[in-house]
Amino acid sequence: MRIVTWNVNSIKAREDYVRLFLDRESPDVLCLQELKLETSKVPAELFEERGYHLATHGQKRWNGVLIASKEPLEEIHKGLAGADDGQARSISAVTGGIRLLNLYCPQGQSVDSPQFPFKLAFFDALRRWLDAHADPAEPLIVLGDLNIAPRPEDVWSVEAFDGVPSFHPQEHERWAQLLDFGLHDAVAPRVEPGTFTFWDYRGGAFHRNLGMRIDHVLVTEPLLPRISGARVERDWRKKKEGLTASDHAPVTVELS
């Protein structure tokens, strides 16, 4: 079972690129973030024509999350009550006997911005949601653009990110709360240190490898023995057939 998470940075702008990815890679499950379209305008046929079942939580111009699976989707839940302020940042469903929680977490902007406490509150509510609705003894995957680089090797420069959102001590505390719930980073032990998932479009960041690892796949303990591989699909951060890629690369986890 191949599961992919990917911040596409606008499904409207990236529709042909996603089509190319699906035709070449054909993952069993694809979780997308930052759709930037309301649900009714998301191109459902792009997925359904390829045999995917679809669950979408969209929003005009901003945010938006989607789960596409070759197996049926059940127990679909949209939103994160008390945390997302009505923004389309969370969608959950069960497929293939596994609960998926696909997230587009707030970025936080700057520590003196109202967006930073909003981000911290989002993670606090996420932990409360997990406590209320999930069981670490059951198969669960929390994945998506979590907008936290948890370790020094997950940013290109610790000095450049000192005290900056996505690499802030208060965010690292929230990351620890997720692990304390019973989640495990499925990707970090299986990729080289300094493997990133996001590179800014500006300043040649991708070609200079000035990136961050902020897109994650976290799993509960029952799924650990099933992980047969994990990788960042760095090649899909490059332009293909004249099509511009997202500023994030897809992240893949393989389950037996």
C-alpha cells in the first residue's frame, strides 16, 4: 500500500502536473494539501476517472485538503473543531482498515503575528482531537504539511531558523505532544539527514538545497512493522513537460 502526502500549492494551477503524477506513479492513497479551491470546484474527475474514491474539504482561494484512495473511504470527518476557525485544514477518513488524518497546519508567519498563537492553538486542539477520537493501539496515520521541522537536520541552517516559525521551541513542544500520544515519524529513520520536502521558489533555493522537512507521515505503533520504505520524491519538485511543480515534494510511505 503506497501512501503519498503532497502540498500541491493550488490544485487549479497544478491540475496537469497532478495528472502526470497520477498517471506515472498511481499511488494507492494520495493526500493533498493547499488546494486553494472550494469543494465544488475541485476537479473530482481527475481522480475518479483513475479509479479513486474522493473526500474533499475545500475553501475558496486558501487552504483545502483532499484524500483520494483506490479503496472506499468511510467515516469521513471534516474540520478540527475549536482550532481551525472554519478554515479547511483537516480531513479524516478510514480506508483499507487505516484511519487517515490529512492536515494542512498553519504556518505561523512570525512570532509577533496573531498567526503564531493560532498555530499553537491548532496543535493543542489537534492533540485534544486525537485523545478524544483516536487510539494509539489502532492503525492511524497523521500526515500532511504540518509546517514544523522537528530536528536540526530538518532545516538547511539552524542559525537562519533560530526562533522562526516552523523551527520554534514552542512548536517543537507541540511536536513532542504528538509523539507522546503514540505517533512515530515514519520517514525520518528512512531518509538521509538533510532530506527536505519544501524549498522556496525564490533565490534558487531548490537548486541550492536550502530547504526544510515540514511534510510528514506519522503512524501509530501497529503500523510500524508494516513500513517497508519511505522517501521524499524530490524529482517531483522539478518542472516536467513544461509544467511548474509545487514548492513542496511528495512524500511516500510504503506499507506491506
